[in-house]
Amino acid sequence: MSGFGKESADIVRAARPGDYKVGMILGSGLGSLATEVEDAVRVPYSHLTGFPVSSVTAHASELVAGTLEGVPVIILSGRAHYYESGNPSIMRTPLETLKELGCETIVATNAAGSLRVHIKPGSPMLINDHINWSGLNPLIGEEDESRFLDLSSAYDADLREQLKNAATEVGEDLEEGVYMWFSGPSFETPAEIRMSQVLGADAVGMSTVPEVILARFLGMRVAAISTITNMGAGLQAHGLSHDETKEMAPLGAAKIKKILRAFLKNMA
Ligand code: HPA
């Protein structure tokens, strides 16, 4: 069961030949990093075979190939979420494309709700593990034994160290924690948030986990950072809204951008 990664990679290569090192999946608030790519070629997802076009406002839908801090990168500006289609492997082709283009490392970003008072809205959180209690998995239907994927160290320890060092270098605090995936699109209830706290989650969100599983399946190293946009349902005085996510996401995202630039610079 594979997607159209080869076809899409050929289209990207025709537009901008070269081998790439890091693939980035940018969620809410981080889109502006894609505009800062140098020597860039931009390919709308609609021009690529098998790429989903996200319907979420605040998500662009284009692949940007170029360099950032001297590192050849492919940026996926905008992702499709499970809740848009009901397909947990909706990001299969984009991830295959990154792999085909030579990316050994994937960095994913997202917006998330915090479950811990010390992880405040407006701050970034480095994801060190995840909880997938959704009953969904992008590898369901895979036919060979590679489907029994080891996720013991899904979020690469070396990359986490490098990101923490990068944060220190640029003077940003970087909390760390476990991200729990909820399908969305409705936000969680306060009872679900209390459950997540008990289960050991530090933040909740509606993306990233299926992409991480796919990226690990394809043999890429993974790091992920959340921009915390709110406290989980029931933990803040007001209710939750997508408007708040859009409004708050750029605060943490600006910090994540600095951290990612330093991280790339050290890699170049
Ligand atoms: N829950 C789920 N997804 C989110 C949240 C949240 O509280 N905030 C931003 N994305």
C-alpha cells in the first residue's frame, strides 16, 4: 500500500533538482517560515499527485523546496488532518515524497492545548512521546510485517537534544512533554482533558501523530514541537475556539522559528 511519493518527487525534482536533508511539516502559525526559504521553488499541492489540499484556514497548501540556514529543506506548508477526510493515512504521499527527495529528518510543528500549568499558552513544547488512544493508525491495512513498527523512540533523542541546545542558544525556554492525539474536529471535553492528564499527557492536539507513525515507518528520524495556544478544556476560564488557536499560534511559533533556525544552522 503505497502512495504517489515517486510521482510527486519527480515533479518537485523537475522544478528544483537536488537532494534535500530536512522535511518540515508546518502547522498553524508557522506558515511564515515557508516564506523565508531561500532559492525557493513553490509547488501548490494541487500540482502534485496524491497531495491533499487542506481546508483549514491558517493552513497554506504548498510545498516549498529551497534552503534555510544553508540546509536544503522541503517545507510542507499546511497539512491535512484526519478530521478533514476520516483517512488516517492522508499524509502518506507527502511523507513518501519527502523520503524520495532525500529527507532523512522530519520536523513537524502543530498547535496544541496544554494540560499543565507550567506549559503556558504562547510557549513552545518539544514533544518527547505521544499517546494515540484514538483507535486509528495510518498503518492499518499494511500487509507485511513492517507494519509492526517499533515506536519505542519515535521522537529521536539526538534531535531532541539538538533542539534543546538550539533553544538555549537563542535564549528561549523549551518545555518538553507528551502529546496526546484526539481526532477532532470538536475540541475535547473537560472530562477528556482530566483523563488525559491522568494518562500522562502534557498537551493535546488533532494532528502530527499519524504523520510521525508514517515517517518512522518510512525510516525517517522525527522531531516535533507544539505551539501552545490555550489551556485544555476546563483548565481556562473561557471556552475554546479555532479563532483563539489562530490568534495565539503565532506567539509560540515565533519562538519555534528562532529555535528551528538555530537547529538548522548547527546542522549545516
Ligand atoms: N485541543 C485539541 N487541539 C488543539 C487545542 C486543544 O485544546 N488547541 C490547539 N489545537
